[in-house]
Amino acid sequence: MMQCMDEGRLNHRLGLLSVVTGIIVGIVVSEFRLAIPAIMHVVESILVWGQTSIWHSIGFILMFAVIGCIVAWTAQQEPMIGGSGIPQIAGKLSGKLNFPWTSVLIYKLLGGLLAIGSGLTLGREGPSIQIGAAIGQGVAEVTKTPAKSGKYLIVGAAGAGLATAFNAPVSGIVFCLEELLKKVTRRGFLSATLTIITASLVSITLIGDDAAITIPQALHVKIATYPYLIILGGLLGLSGVLFNKVILWSKAIYSKWTAPTFWKMVFPFVLTALVLLIDVRLIGSGEELILLPFLDNPGLLTLLYLFLAKLVLLGVAFGSGIPGGIFFPLLSLGALVGNIYASGLQALGLVDAYTITVFTVIAMSAHFAAIVRAPLTGIFLILEMTGGSIQYLLPIAIVTYIAYFIAEICQSKPVYESLLGLMVKS
């Protein structure tokens, strides 16, 4: 009887802490999400100024170099903020890594805002997840929560970070189950869910419940195009394998470069500044590239150029170790693969222009599954991010699981597992 009462108190305490954690994550990550486009808007204005003369261009490059120095300084102060932060969370939960939550929270916020807001090819979701996890760790340590319950707070807060970054609460819950919890318990599931729902409600109150990507029309998949979905899944699986190789290659190249780590982290800012002066379409994580079919879709060669250019810029930025995620870039690259494939089919007269929009949206989920190996998260993430624009789950599931199996056949390890392995070795 006493044991049941003690367990009940523990559950009530964990529930209360989960709500508190969700409130804090919802506030902090919502403000983080709002600040990034505000900073990027300023950068875009300065970029226009930088394109007016050679001296202004030099000034723009110098500004990026200064931003790079600040970001490199934050990474020097707390090395655990590098990259997306998801491997660090997995390492913390498995006992392979340990780090102070205060410095991770402070420096990830500052470094992430500057790196992502300046327009590098990096995403906000990984940093949002690590910021959330740091808050969960902080609540657990400040309240002297037992280790097992503290783990649930970290997992739930990480999922809440994802949910808030994309207005995607279901995806946050599924991400916790697929990527972080591994072994699911009732207490862990309820705690994580409570944290994520609370954070989502706070986020909706602060910034609204609009979908992260505004798809201007509801989409349906024509039965006649189903055979082409099989090839699309195969292409996305191979693209996911290439993506993971590029990420690991970039890490290997930077590790062999004998320059000081500080200047390695400044390099992506200087290179990106030069590239943006030439082609402003390459700014940011690539959200605008997802919407190309709904606007004025370019030709096949241009689409291929955009894919390769964004892939290289992502490798240059992420490989250096500066704070920033890969979720949004990998989604935009997947969308480009879908766009390229469907545009090729249209050029051959096999599909119409409408199919390009459908394949572009579906492709994001499959690319995610091939790279991260979390297919359910990928499916729900795209449905929530686009406001449920695809009307049926079956075509998304077909392409997603084909891409997943192709990546498995190619023996391409999940990207975050590979990155954690590199961190533990070093």
C-alpha cells in the first residue's frame, strides 16, 4: 500500500515537473524561432547593400567574418553545442557523454541564432531540440529529480523543442519514441507527451498555429502515378546515402585540416558570404526551395545546380562544428530530388505539372527516413509541417519505407548514430 502511495507521489511530481518544463521550453524555443527570421531579414537587407559595389561586397564579407568569430567563440566556450545537438542528447541519455546544461543553453542560443540567422545552410530544429533538452536537464538537476525521471524530462523537453520548432506536436512525440527513448515505458511516454503538449500550447499562444511551410493547395496522389512512386523512393534512398556520406566526408576533411579550430569555424561564414553575393537563392536552410513548384519552377539544370550547391554549403557549414541543424536542409534537399525527378517525368510527357508539387512534398518524408532512420517521425513531420496538405498516408508511406530500405541495403548508418560515434571517439 505504501509503495503504491510513494509511486503515486512520484508520478504526480513528475507530471508537475513535465508541465513546468513544457512551459519553459515553449517560451524559450518560440522566441528562438521568432528571432532567426528577424536576424535573417536584417542580413538580407545588408546583402542587397553588399551587391551594389565591390567595397560594399568586401564590407558584407567582413561582417560575416565577424559573426563567424563570435560563433566560433561560443563553440570554444562550450564544445558540446557543435552541430545539431541531437547526438549529444543521445550520448547524455546513454551515459556516454556529460555536460553542464547552463553553458549548453546559453551558448547554443547565442551561437545558433547567429549561425542560422546569418543565412548559412543550417536548420533551427536540431538546436531547438538541444535547447529543449538542456532545459529539461536543468529542471531535473535544480529539483534534484531521480536519474530515471530526469531522463524522461530530458527526452520530453527535446521532443518539445522539435514540436515548437515546427508546430508539430505529434512528430515531437514520435521522435521521442523512435530516436531517443528506444525502450518505452508508460511513465516515460506520459511525461514526454505532457511536456510536448504543454510546450505546443505555449507556442500556439505566442506565435500561432500556422503550419511551418504554407502549401497553397490540398494535394492528392493520382492512381496513375503510383508506379513512379517506387522509383522516387529508390532515388531518395540513394540521395539519403549520399547525404550521410557528405556529412561524414566533411567531418573527415575538417579533421585533417591543420588550421586552428577557431578559423575552421569562421571559414563557412566567409565562403557563404561570397556565395550569397553571387546567388541569393542559396541563403538559409532552403525553405524557399521547397516551394519552387508552387511559384515559378526552374528548369532541370537549375534544380540540379541548387541541389548540389546546397549540399556542398551544408557540408562546409555542418562539418566545421558550428551550431546548427540538418533537419530543414535535408528536407529541402529531398524536396529538390522529388522536384527534379517529377520535372524529368513531365519533360518526357509522363506526368503533368501538378505531379511535381505532389512529389516534391512527399519526397521530404522519404529523405528524412533514409537519413535519420525514423520513418514514422518523417511521415508525421511532413503532414504537420505542411498542414496536412497530402490527403492520404499510403503514398507517403510507400515512398518513405522504400527509401528507408534502400538506405538499409546500402548499409548507411543513421546519421546521428554516426555523428555520436565520432564524438565518443574524439
